Amino acid sequence: MRALQTTTLLAATVGAALMAGLFCAFAYAVMPGLSRTDDRAFVQTMRQINRAIINGWFLLPFLLPLPLLVLATVLAAKGHSPGTLPWIIAALALYLAAFVVTGTQNVPLNDALDKIPANAGSDALRDARAAFEDGWVRWNTVRAVLHTASLGALLWAVHLHGVAVRELNA
């Protein structure tokens, strides 16, 4: 069971790291870069990004950590590296909070932006951007912080798990 706990923790940590990196990159590079574009370029680029990101390379590391963290919680509660339990629970709660932010805040903004006609006039593009940009950036920053905190908790859980395994093998 310790091998399953190790594998579960490592896989969840990789997924959390990929998500923290993605959302942080949007916060410190992508969105500041797009903020310097005109309304048409901004709306068209975000629409294309939002369409392109729904693929297996995104969905696997975005969705998989949730069931892995539930499994890791169960395993830790059954005595497999018990010192890790509070950290795994924290990681799960933080990851779940980020997941909820994505689903309730960022995705609806993406969907609203996607409804803007490709041939929309400059006023419609300006209004669409105004309705989207500040809120999306704010909520992306929230989820970037939540994913990063989840990753930190997972890294500590992995460390504690490693210590527990070494002590058993000593």
C-alpha cells in the first residue's frame, strides 16, 4: 500500500504543478501581454486559447489530481504515512477550491466571450473585453494562488511520506 500511496502522491503533485504553472503563466505573462493588444486581437486570441485548451493535455492534469487526492486521503487515513493526512486534506481542499473557481468564474466568462460574433464591430468588441478582462484576470490570479498553495501542501506531504518510508525501512 505504501507504493500506491507514493504513486498517488507523486501523480497528484505532478498534476498540481502543471496547473499551478499554467495559471501562473497566464497571470504573469499571457494576460499582461494580451492587455497590450487592441480589442479585436484580445477577443480573438482569448477565444482561440479557450477553444484550444480543451484537450487531453490540459484535462488529464486538471481533472486527475482530484480523485488521486481523494485516494491519497483515504490511504493516509488508513495509516499509510499518517503524518501526511492534514497536508493531503489541505491540498485537496485548495485544489477543489481552485476547481470551483474555474468552473464558476473563469469558464462562464470564457463562454460569454465565445458568443461574440467573429465579425463584431469595435463597440461590441470593446464591451465584450470590458465585461471579460478584469474579472477573468482577477479569478485566474485566485486560482493560480490556490493551485500553488495546493502544490506546496502536496510537496510537504510527499516529503513527510518519504521520511515515513525511510524510517520504516531503517
